[in-house]
Amino acid sequence: MTVAQLDSLINLLRSRPAPAVQDVGQSRARFEKMAELLGRPADARCETVKAGSVPAEWVDAPGCNPSRAVLFLHGGGYVIGSVNTHRRLAYNISAASGARVLVIDYRLAPEHPFPAAVDDAAEAWRWLLDQGFAPERLAISGDSAGGGLTLATLVNLRDRKLGLPACAVAISPWVDLEGLGSSMTARAAADPMVQKEGLTWMAGLYLDGADAKTPLVAPCMPSSPACRRS
């Protein structure tokens, strides 16, 4: 993305604030529409697959190594987002890492609250192993809620003894579903996209009554038991 494209996207976000009354369908449609501005790289090689029962897509940049892969978990507050909204980012990761990128359409809340997303990520991981990928040739990454899901997946894989990747990258991970962080208000004016009200709404849909402190929801918050385990 060029600086001009980024400026255009920020201006678009600031000109279209989120409605006072949140609606899941409208939120998803807005996110999909925004992703259209990024476009699809002409040289991307995309292949729709099923990672077990989880819809997914391989996104490959030219010259990537087929023996290395990144399991990518998209952002969107566990409520919005899809392969479509993150295809461009997946392509950029493939180009930078020289690996294939598997983007999964994990199940979203409120239709499928916690722990559906965590279960789908684990199923996709098992599928990658079944395809012959060695764990040391795999990575897991995600942005925002997908970053939080990346960390939760590491805890889940560890506890279920399903092996661990060579590395993991959490991009601006959302792990504070309790809304305790001061940056939600202190930095609100600088953020054209994410506000505390929206995060609180999405957290409620995803948790559906579950404890926000549970390790597979907030694996890196001080209040989470996962932070106190080796």
C-alpha cells in the first residue's frame, strides 16, 4: 500500500464513522467494501481449499517456497472479516516471507461465539500437519483479533500437545476483551477505525457469557492464568 492509498483509506474511515446502533450485517458489509480499495495483486496465486472443515484459501506470491507456510488468522473483532478482507495482507506476508500463506475463514460471532474461532484455528493447524508440513517450517500470524487468536492458538496447541510452529507473529493483537487498557480512550482520537464502544460490543458477541480472563480469550493479559504458566 502506498502512502497515498493509506491516506485515502484513513480519510474514508474518518468520513464514515460507525453508526450509533451496531449491526452485524452492516459492519461486515462495510469491512468487505473497504477491502475492495486494496485490490487483488495481479500476480497472486490463490487456491480455495478446505482445511479440514474450515474454509480457507492459499495465497502465494511469486517464488514462494511450497515447503514453508504461514497460517494466517484475520482480524475483525471475531465478528467481521474474511479471506476477502485480508487477501492483500496475506499476499504481502507471502512476498516478504517467501512462504505460502493459508488464510482461514474461521467461524464468527455471534453465530459462533467462543471457542469456535480457537477450535477452527487448531483444526487448520492439524490439517497443515496432515498435508506434510513440518512444524518447524510453519508459522502462525494474525492481526487485531487475529493476533489475539494467534496467541490463544499457541496456548491451545501447547496444552493439547499438537506441536508448535517455528515462530508466531501477532500484529497489534487484541487480547484485552475486558476493555481495561488506557489506550482505548487515551489514543481514541488518533484511531480512525477502532473505538472502545465497538470493541466492547464485539467482545460481548464473541464471549457470549464466557469469562474474558480465560486463557484462550486473553492469553497475554496479566489477569489471565496463561501468563503464569511455563
